Amino acid sequence: MAGQSNRLQSYIDSPEKQQQLYKRSLLVVVISQIFGGAGLAAGVTVGALLAQDMLGTDSVTGIPTALFTLGSAGAALLVGRLSQRFGRRPGLAAGFFAGGIGAVGVVIAALTNSILLLFASLLIYGAGTATNLQARYAGTDLANSSQRAKAISMAMVSTTFGAVAGPNLVDVMGDLAVSIGIPALAGPFILAAIAYLLAGFVLFMLLRPDPFIVAKAIAAAQKGTSDSPLNGKADLLSANRRGIYAGAAVMVLTQFVMIAIMTITPIHMGHHGHGLNEVGLVIGFHIGAMFLPSLVTGFLVDKMGRGVMAIASALTLLIAGILAALGPADSMMMLIIALALLGLGWNFGLISGTAILVDAAPPSTRAKTQGSVDVLIALSGALGGGLSGMVVAHSSYATLSIAGAVLALLLIPFVLWGGSGRHEKTSGLQQIDKK
């Protein structure tokens, strides 16, 4: 205990060591996210198709996305609580390990044609999705206000390498699965199991010292030594609450719209004669647009303001929904453009919303708050995925896409209410913490 206290004190006393640990932690997160992205891509690409094949109907093809996003809600809460109490390292590692176990369960379910095991495994698999998102917070723990969006973006862009490769390995993993007696559609989940377990191992072994524990110690020391009272403390706390609500609303709405349209697109493509390779190509572009622009997005969020980029998210999702609804279903180019814009709008919303939330949440409750918000994000995804199949079954893909486009516009009043146009104004307590 004394040794740990001395190590923490050395970081409290040295801004240089804080920045060194910030950079090292971000590098570890980047490595883990490369593996995590590959694990994430499996369920996104073939989850609905696997359910369609096993259940023999289209009306419930939204259930896999609903299940693993619902599972990610519970995992987000647990990972957030674990991280708040014990640090990012055990919390994130446990989440990725659970996701890997869930992916193994999906493979066994496909092999045994067990619907019950498939649904249970998809719930557990969702832990990897939640952890993949929560890992973005680990890079911000020791970042200052002008580094936060860039830190978030670094974690997200690294996910691209695995997330884009995953959908384009559908046929390869399918052939591998068939060669060992496993249904082809379960092949990508073999990749997911390996990828998630590797991501957990990287974090558990290398994320030392834990950046969140160091950040809490620094915040506690600064609070104890501050000799300037918080002028207008009630106003600052109120502003922080509004920042938390605004950041949460941005991420929840963008997640709902993106998941709803993305989930049903492979089924929509299948109905119009597109093969598995073409589905993988479209989803690959979509996932690439979700993560690859992150470095530019992070720079824009830090320079132009959180609110500006959140509004850009709403407008991008609006255009994506309109193009998906009105574009010819047999046009690969139109599908690629629409799904790429859908991913880009999600990217704008997630990075700007995360930055708003991190600005507003004090270190003493930050991980717990982040976990709770990610629960809402996961539940919105579960609702979007679950409703998408039913909406399309009783109406059309165009109706779903237009509804998502209109819903995205709700982001604008939330952002204006939260007053998140400039990050400097959303974090009065954080500004004091850095003195």
C-alpha cells in the first residue's frame, strides 16, 4: 500500500509524468481497440443473417442486434462500476473476456442449432460491444480539456483496423468454419472470440499504472489543496448536470438511428439480390465511416466546439436516412454512400457527445456516470435493433430510414439546451480541478 501511495504521489507531483502516462495509456488502448474492432464487426455483419437462417423468418432478424445491445447495457453498467471502484484495467479486461466467451457460445449454438443458446450467447457477446465503447474513456482520464476529443478519436480510429477487416473476412472465416464442420455464418464469431480475448489480455497486462486511479488521486489532491472557493458552485453543478444530460442525449439518439437502419440493411440487400460479399462490402464502408474519420472529428470537436459537431451529426444522419430511403435498392453505390454517411453521423455524435460528458463529469463519479450513460446508449441500440425488423416487416425499409432521419433532428434542441457550443463552458468544476 505504501509503495502504491508513493507511486501515485509521484504522478500527483509531476505533470510531466502525467503526460507520459497519458500517452502510454492511450497507446495500450489503441492496441486493444484494434482487436476489439474485429470482435465488434462479427455481430454487426452476420448476426441478423444467422438468426434469419436459424429461425427461418425475417420479422425477428432484429433480435440478434437487440440482444447483444441489451447485453451490452448490463455490461456497460458493470464495467462502469468495476472501473470506478478498481480502475479501468480490471473493468475493461473483464468486459472483453466476457465478450469472447459469448462469441464462443454463438459458434456452439450454430453448431448445435440451439436457438436458446444463441440468444443467451448474444447477450453475453454484448459485453464486448459495451467494453469496446467504454475503452474510449480510458484515453481521456489524464487528458486536459484540449486533448479529450483527440484522445477519444485515437481510441476510435484504431478500432477501424479490426472493424473494417472483420466484414471483409466473412467469406474467409465462413470457409474456415465449414472446413471444420461449423455453419459458415458462425465463422466470423470465431474471429470475434479470438479478437475479444486478445483485447482483454492486452489491457489486463499492459494498462499499468491504471490511468483512472491516477486521475482520481490527482483530482483528490487538487481538491484538498485548493485555497480558492467555488464561486457560484450551485450554478456550476447545474451546468455540469445539463452537460451530462446533453452529452447522453446526443449519444443515445445517434446510436438509436444508426443501429435501426444498419441492422436491417443486410436483410434489405438480400431481398434485392445482393450476395454476402456485397453485404460485407457495404457494412465494411459503414464501419469504416464510423471509426476512420475519428482523428479529424476529434480535432474539429476540440477546435470548433462540441455543440457544432453534434449538430453536424444530426444533419449527416438526416441526409443518410433520406438517401437510404430514396436510393434504388439495387444500387451498390447508393447503399455504400448512405451507410457511409450513417456511420459518419454516428462518429460525429459519439465523439462530440463523449467529450460533452467527460467535460461535465467530475473524476469522483466519472467512470460510474460514463457506465450509466453507456447503459442508455446500449438500450437505445437494443430498441432500435428490435424495432427495425418489425417496422420493415409491417411497412418498408424506406419508412424506417425516413423515420430515423427525422428522429436525428431531435439532437439539435438537446444540444442548444445543454449549452455545449464550447467545451470551456461545460466544465466549470473541471477547470478548477486543473489549477
